[in-house]
Amino acid sequence: MDRLVYPQVAMRLANTPLAARQAMLGHMSGRHQSPHRGSSVEFAEYRKYVPGDDTRRVDWRVYGRSDRFYIKEFEADTNLRLCLVMDTSGSMAFGSGSITKWDYAKRLAATLAHLAIGQGDAAGLYAGGPKLHCAIPPSRRPTHYMALNTALQEMEPVAETGLTDHLHQLAEEIPQRALVVLISDLLDDPDKIIDCWQHLRFRKHDLAVFQISDPEERSLDLNQPMRFIDLEGDDAIVAEPELIQERYRAAVARHSAALQAGVAQCQIDFHEVSTDEDYEQVLVRFLTQRLGIQG
């Protein structure tokens, strides 16, 4: 298949559909609920008949009981638009083990795109640090996956973060309800990040967030002097980890608590992920939770 998606993983995950948590909009018939009423197979509600309505949708049994005309309305199903948003700021290049945060993020994104297109839905890719340098609109064509995969393999995380400006731009540019999946380490001001989440939710998007971290980032479990390099700038300092661990861990805890408060406020689908986790299990948890299954 390709070096970002393991074929055996894709085959196992194919049995669990990628589902929307809210009504979607689209031009093709699909598996996801639409906010518009239509004439699909699942009954939604009754409404009073008005001149011009299709008389074939009149419920004659209700008329017999009430002597009034009522129309049956149904939920129209439609296709999902998956918009993958990648954080390409320099901090995503960090990795204390065999895989960097960026490598892990690319694997998650490629697999989700493969699943979406494989089930007949559309997938697109947006990426940027200080500026938006990749914008591939969603498409459901099978050949479209290769364009997304190629773009993922060619991108590299560089420079300072520009994630929040990037997200505000996308909130306005994505023209209709979509499943927006943000993959980032979220190393930015929590208030600015939450403001972006609110913007996306205001635009009626179904927002899912994967916060990617490296095990060493959370604990700073080091026992000798280290040279710390700013991956989003040119600064470097030498420090004794044991002298700063307590303050560092407290700062990490405050940052995490602020984000969790934003998750509750914005009601988003949020997943904390460490690069030492099996990415297949992360996706299984994501997919099954969206279906309301307790995994």
C-alpha cells in the first residue's frame, strides 16, 4: 500500500466505520446524518401539510384519526467530509525514541484518510505552521488518497508555531459542515487554542483533536545536565533537569488542565496520545467511541 499505512492495520480497521457525531452536508448519498429533511428510510417527524407537498408522503392513518393532513419527514443521509489539519511547527519534530511526534501524526492522518476514502467519503489535507502551506480540498475519488499520501510524505515540521492563525483561517475557508481532525502537540497558549476550537464549533464543524506528546515531554525524567534546543527558534540552554523537574511538571499540568477545561466547554472529541502507544489501538479507540461503543 504505502509506508505510512500498514496494510494489515488498514484491513482490521476497515470493519469499523469512521462516523460523524453530528449532521453532515454533502452532494452524494452516504451513511451520515444530514441536517436536511429528505425521503430516506429513517423516520424523523411529522409536520402539517402545506400546498405543494408531495401527497405520496401524507400519512393517511393519521388523517383517519385526526381529520388533518400530516406529512412524514425522514432523515436524509449524506457523505462525510474529513478535513485533516496537521501542525507543522518545529516542535512536532521532537522524538526521544524511535519515532518523532511528526512521524506518528503522519501515520494517524494517512490511515484516517485511507479509511474515509475507502468507505466512500471525502478526505482533504491542510497543514501549516506560521502559514498555510498545504490545502488539498476533500475528495472521495480513490486516486485522491495518493495525492494526500504524497503530500504527507513531503511535508516537514519547521519554524515557530502558527497553529492558531492557521485554524482561524480554516474555520472560515472550509465552506460546510465537516469532520475536522486536528493533529498537534498543542504547544501554544491554551486560551488561543480554545478560541480556535470555539470558532470551528461555531461554524458547525465536528471537531476531533489528537494531542501528540513524547513520553519525555511529560515527565522530563532525566538525571544529568542536558542541552535543550528550541525547535521553533535558535535558542539553546544547558540545565540540570533535577532542579527544574518540579516546576516543569507543574507547568505541564496547568497546560493540560486548561486544555481539558476547553474540551468540556467546546464539547470536542479529544484524545491525548503518546508516541509510545500502538497507533492502531489509538485509532480503534477513536473509531469505536464515535460509534458509541465502549472499547
